[in-house]
Amino acid sequence: MTEVFGSPVLRVEQPRRGPFAKSRYKVLDDAGTVLAIAAPADSQGHVEMRGVVPGKSNLDPRAVLLTTPDGDPLYIVDKQAGREYTEILTPEGDSYGSFVTERVGRRYVVYDGEGALIGMVAVDVPRTNFEVSDTAGNKVAHVRKKWAGLATHLLTTADKYAVEIFDPVPEPLRTMAVMTAIVMDMNLHESKEIT
């Protein structure tokens, strides 16, 4: 699974959709080749549709199923209710790792599937830059949310992230660094929906 995200430079994008649309993501390499896609999923990994009345999505539980473009499952990003815990699961439902809030919107700790601390994510004040570091404090990745303009920000779900990996980064931290873009979007940026 990890070879899908082998490129040191990746992009994570949400298609431009209305404010009532649920999360969908594309992971692309630097050349624009789609490596993976994500669609909303329920806790069993099945694709689900959004109800008519949206909630404040950064507090609602969410899950997206990440697959290859051919539909082979890679991971499930399972954001629990609130902003405290997001787990990355294998297609079989086993834990691959997790993001746990240490300071809401400012600092997250990253664990592997066994519960061992493997890194942390530091967030800047505007919540557009995410520095991923290992347990020794070495920066292993930088994730940057790109500004798309006021109308796009307020009226659509479209967000774009640039992910730069400072190789060599061992697994599972490397994959968790890539997942940072989706996890931070689900936790910090989806609340722009109309409530």
C-alpha cells in the first residue's frame, strides 16, 4: 500500500462542490497523476450520502474510504465526533495509526497502529501550514493549505494542499504525513458549511 504515496511531493485536492456536499479527495503526484481517491464512507467502509440538513462537520463523525483509481481499498480515515481523535484504518479495519489532539487546532500527536508515539503535527495560527515531525523533533514533512480565494472558500468545499516529504521517512510515519492533509481538512476546515 505504501508505494502509492512514494513521491516526495504530493497534492491533496477536494473537488469544487456546493456547501452541502460531503468530503471527497484526490491524492496526486507532482505531475498531476491521480494516485488515490477518497469518498465518504460509514463506519463499515461503505459509501454514504449526506443528509439534507448539514451539521457542523468539524464536530460530526466522518469517514472517508481512500482507494486507488481502480477502486482497490487503501485506507479508511475515521474522524470521531469532536476534534480529539482521528484513526487511520487498513481496509480490513485494523488500526494503521491515529492523530490525537493535544491542543485543538494547534498541535496533534501521531501514533502507530500499536499505540506507540511516532510523531507530531504543529499547526500555525491561520491553520494553513502543518509541520510533521518525528519523536526526536526532526521535521519530516510540510503540508500547506493553498488559498483559493474568498468565494471558493465560503461557497464550496474546494481545498488544495501541497505535501512535501523530506525523505527518508520510515513507515508508518510517511503515510501518516500524507494523511495529515485529509485529517486536518476534516478537523479544521470543513466547518465552513452552512449551519
